[in-house]
Amino acid sequence: MPIKFKVPIFDVKNLDFRVRGLNILTSISLEIFNGEYVAIIGPNGGGKTTLIRLLLGLQTPTKGSIKLYGKKIKNFKEWYKIGYVPQRASLVDENFPATVEDIVKMGRVSKRTFLRAMSKEDKNAVQDAMVKMDILNLKNKMVGTLSGGQRQRVMIARALASNPEILILDEPNTGVDMVSQKNFYALLAKLNKEEKITIVFITHDIGVIADDIGRLFTINQKATICNNPKETLSCEDMSELYGIEAHLIHNHKHEH
Amino acid sequence: MFEIFEYDFMQRAFIAGILIATLASISGTFIVLKRYSLMSETLAHSALVGVAVGLVAGFNPLWMAVIVAIIAAWIIEYLRTEFSLYSDAILSILLSGSLAIAIIIVSLGGAFNNSLFSYLFGSILSVSSEDVVTIMIFGSISLMLLVTFSKELYFIAYDEEVAKTSGIRVKLLNFLLVTVVAIIIALSIRVVGSLLIGALMVIPTVSALQYRVGFLNTILISLFIALFSVVAGMTLSFYFSLPSGATIVLCVIIIFITSLIINKK
């Protein structure tokens, strides 16, 4: 559970995003704290991906403020703390010349200082990330030849290689079979509990992960936040705490 | 067999050719992966504007080609990032635009002669010692920049947005890449010619991609193909009195077709 006094990883206040007069997101305010497991759900076109892109500085909000670790995005430099796995991650270009190891190594690029080759620490981090995602045996395989589930693990290993404090995954299950999905959710829960990595997960399929997630945000132009999707909890309290209008959301497990 | 090296001009041509093959194939890997293949054609035509200015105004055409190609590369990158235009359309517009400017400058200056043609189609006979020195200086700077930032450029080619969210200065490095490519193309037009340099940048990489190997090996195969084609092309052009640029391009295309056949699924 979030602690009120701590600096949140993401601190979003009164965020508006408009494109050519069209409201995509309206007065979004939310905070994400260290160690949380947050799921963001919402209909297609509801603005989930846009919200993440705004949080990562890939797009600029029309109004409102976004802070990362207490800093404005343009002043934020410690990007290695954030691991981002975009929606299209598992849909890699089949001809791209990359082995699994080539991709995972990319996770260390921003940590390298000018002119320095891969250090022992870099090599260990790449190795660890591949072990965690159980892809060490695929190390020398070309990414284009892997299955959807395997590619997904490669993409996450790349994000993990920088030893991030937070992992943001945008619909990572696109093109992944059910068995891989289940293993995948178990793995995310493990990363959150054992490695203490904050997880932000965007999905339309909340049923499968409802047991593990701490909080749930629904995004459909506006944000609705529920702080405990498993138990019946007074969201009004949370409204006060976060200064957002929140509605109660019951356990979504039964909805699927 | 080695009489080819008895001529000073052939020695210069080989040095220049080997340098250019190295530069074109390594930088070509990044532009092909970024889907920027057409950029090499556009920059080669922009470089002609520099050559035209050089020929008409009496400056060193190679230096002028480098300067104009860099400016064109920056315009392309600026238009691509700041306006929502299609990249290939921008490249196409600049290609014909610069060719038009080059032709007008040359025709006004009355320099429509053989020396312009040598830049269009490349001429190993015309590579001077001064050219070799210019290629060496700019070439080593370009190569150093490419090698230094190869990991970052590879990451950007793979996924520009993820690279950005990993803290990589994507915009700056994209400008750096197009600048280096502009320099390399301008340097190459002496040997391969502006109408043919695109082939030497793009085809070795596309051939290497057929072998479906990792990043480093792709670059190495591409480098090998480019070097082989340039050496083979120059040797053939010497013995059979063929134009050097065209012979080199045909060699690289033969390797491409062979690579396609060998690696057919």
C-alpha cells in the first residue's frame, strides 16, 4: 500500500490531453508509489496507451503536470530506473538482425558511459535478466524465429537488464497463447514480491491478474481509481487521499 | 597479375575504394535498418549541388559536396521530426529538388562537361592524392563516430521510442547518423558516382540480412561484401576498361542475388 509521505514514482496532476480539439484524457490525477502493482484497464481508444506515453515523455500533455521521482520529465535523467515494454513489443520485425542476447544487451546501453565497452557488471545484468525470464537457452537464437511468448520474455528481459525500479507493460499479451500468459502473470507477481519491482500493467484482461494486483485504474478519458480490487473497500477514503473522484470497483475476477 | 598496382592512380583508387566500401557498408547497416535506404540516393543528389557549386565557383568540389550533403541531411531530419510528412515523400522531393538545382547551376556556369560526368558515374582515374587525403580525414572521423555510438544507433534502429524512454538522446544521435551518412556519401561520389553510391550503401546490408545472423555478424558480412565488390569491380574495370562505379554495383548485385538464392527458405 502506498505510504502517503513518500515521493511517488509517478505524480500526475490535472492532466489533460487533446488532439485537434478532441479530448483524449481529461483531468487525470494519479500517483504510483514504489513497490506497487497497478493495473490500468479500459476500453480500446480510452486513452490507456496515451496516458503511458505521456508518463514516459513520448508525448506532451495539453495541460497539467507529470513528475517522475519528484522531477519534471524534462529534468529527469535516471531513465534506467524505468523499464518500458510497449504494446507492439512481441511483434518485432522478423528480419531485424538481432539475437536474443543482442536485444537484452540494449537494456544496458543507457548505463554505459561514453566510449566504455560492456563491463563485468553489464554482462552480469544481461545474464541475470535472461535467467529471470528463463531465456538463457535461447541466447544465440534470432529473435525473429521465436514464438510470441518467447519474444515477450525477451522484451521484458531487455527492460529488466537495466535493473529498473519500475516496469511498465502495455498489453504485453498481444499474440501470446494462454499457457504463456498464465506463466507470465505468475512471473510478474514474483518480480513484484521478490524483486520489489513496481509494476504497471495495461490490459483489457483484468480477470487473470486480479489476485495479484494492488490497485486498479480504469481509464476512459477520465480516470477512476480503486485501491483494493479484491476486497470491498471504501473508495471514498481514497478519493480524499488522492484528490480524485473514485468509484468502487468490485472484484473483476468474476467478470471474465 | 599485380601490374594493376604499378599505376599510381590505381593505388589511389584502391585506397579510396577500400575506405569507401568500409564506410558505406557500416553506415549503410544503420540506414537500412531504420528504413532510410532512399536517403542515400537523396543525399547523393544533394552532394551534386555541392559539386556543381565547386565546379562553377572554383572551390574543391569534394569539400563542397560534403557541406551541401550535410545541410540536406539536416533539412531531411528536421522535416521528418517537426512536420507530419511521409519520410519517403520528403526524400523524393529533396532528391529531384537538388538535382534540379545542380543542373541549373552547372548549366548557368557553363560547366556541363566531363568533370561533372565523373561525379555522376564515378571515375577511378580522377581520384587525386588530395581526394585520398580528404577521404581519409573525414572517413576516419565518421568511422570513429559510428563505432562509438553503434550500440545506441542499433537500439534506435530497433525501437526509437523504447530507446528514448531508456534515456538515449535519440534526436541528437539521429542527426549525428544522417550527418555521418552525408559525409560518407559525399566522399564516395568520386569513386562510385552519385547515381550509384546508394547501391553500395544499401545492397551489402540487405545481402547480409539474408544470412539471418546477429548484429555484429551482419555488419561484418556486409563489410566483407562491400570490400569484395569494390576490389573485384575495380580490378574488372581496369582489365576490361569498364566504368568503375557501374562495375562495382554489378558485382554487389551479383552477391545479393547469390545471397538470396543460398538463403531461400
